[in-house]
Amino acid sequence: GKNAKDSALTAIGIILCVLLGLFVISLAVVFPKSRLFVVELGDNLSASPSDYLFGYGFIVDRAAIDVEEVNTGKVGDYRGTARLFFYHYSFDVKVRDTTPPEITPFTEELYIATGREYAPENFADAISDLSGDVQCRIIYADGKSEKISFPASGHYSLSLEAEDASGNIGTRKISFTVDDPPVIIGAF
């Protein structure tokens, strides 16, 4: 009677302690989400532990994430670390540029003069890219060039092409009017 009852209570107590121990251990189990994280040039890199680690939130949130050496303003490969208690995890961060340059047209109608040579920059208000290294070309009449001129007056369209150092290409169609430059007669 009494020994069997005590033995049963002891067994239940041991089982509960083991289950409680396994539960507590499972709370402390943390896994990395990846060994590699890719971020776009110019984007902010998260310092939130839950972006790098799987596990229970209140445990994961105690992790220290170190991404201080990652420069999201420069394409390249970097290292980051996550530390939680005795757990130390290193991961790679690749900063990539997959965004093409942006070509902003003039807001006003564009007029240019006949017979003068123009560069791509003359046809847009701004050509910008976070990498800072942009090559611009004019696409007109099935050809590409860095300069263009128009011998006759009229309404024209061309495309501007801007390519950054990562090979991303942005294009924009530009419409404009070509006219003879005014002739000023008389002395000043």
C-alpha cells in the first residue's frame, strides 16, 4: 500500500522534474537562421537578434548582435556575430547592389539648339546611384553614344541609359524640342 503509493508519487515527481528540465532546456535552445545574410547597398542592416536567430523570443532577445564592421554603403563581404550566454555564432553579410541608377527627367519642357553637341546629362535633371559610379549613354536611332547633335528643328525622343559599377542598367525615355538658336543682331 504505502510503499506503492510513495513509489508512484516519487515516479510522478521524477517525471515532472524531467519534463520541467526538458522544457527549460528547450527554452534556451537557439538556432541560427542562416550562415549568410544579403543586404542591398544603402539599406539599413538590422541589429535585432530575432532577425538572425530562431528560438523563444524572450531568450533570443537577450542575444548581442555585432554588425559594426558591416558597411552597407559599400558593396562587399563582411562578418557579423551573435552572442547569447555561452553560444557564439558567426555569419557572413554580403552587401550587393541590384538597384539600377535612377534617371530623373526635367519637370519643364526641354528645348535644345540645332547643331550643338549634347551629353546624356543635358537631357535629365539628375542621374543618381548609391554606388556613385555611373556611366551614361544616349540611345537614339538604334545606336548608343556619349554625345549627340540634331541638325534639324523638330520634336524628338531618345532614351538615356545609365549603368552602375555592378552592371545594373536604368533607362528613361526623354522627349524634347530642337530649335534653331536665336540670332542676336546689333551691338551691346
